[in-house]
Amino acid sequence: MSDMAIGYVLINVQPGTEQQVHREVKTLPHVTDATVLFGDHDLIVKLEADDLATIAKAVVEHIRAVEGVVDTKTLAGADLD
């Protein structure tokens, strides 16, 4: 069983900025994966940290600060084992 907190962030961006935002988000602290999506959201990002507070801080201070990001929705992962 892992003590690592996991979060997923659904991101919407300004049209035409998907690739630029994807490149930048991949370099941010706690980001372990980033994928461009087609549908209701433009990207999904996976974050791993020691706790959910650190994930929340990463979203607010880093992801939302990326130029082109217009909206985020953060989902907290749960370890049910």
C-alpha cells in the first residue's frame, strides 16, 4: 500500500494552445503524466505528492498559472486497498 496522494486534473485551455500548455504542464512539480484529450476537456494531468494539500497547492500555484489554461477540475484519487 502506498502513502502517496494521487490527483487528476482536467484542464480546459484557450483554443490553439493545447500543445504549448501540454509541453509546459509536463515540466511542473508533481506532474507524472499529461495527455491531450478530445471531448469535454483538453488535457488530463496526473499528479503525485505526499498529501492532497500539496496536490491542491500545485494546481493553484503552478497549473492554473500556465498561460492558456482557462479552467481546471481536480479529482482526488483514492486507495481502496
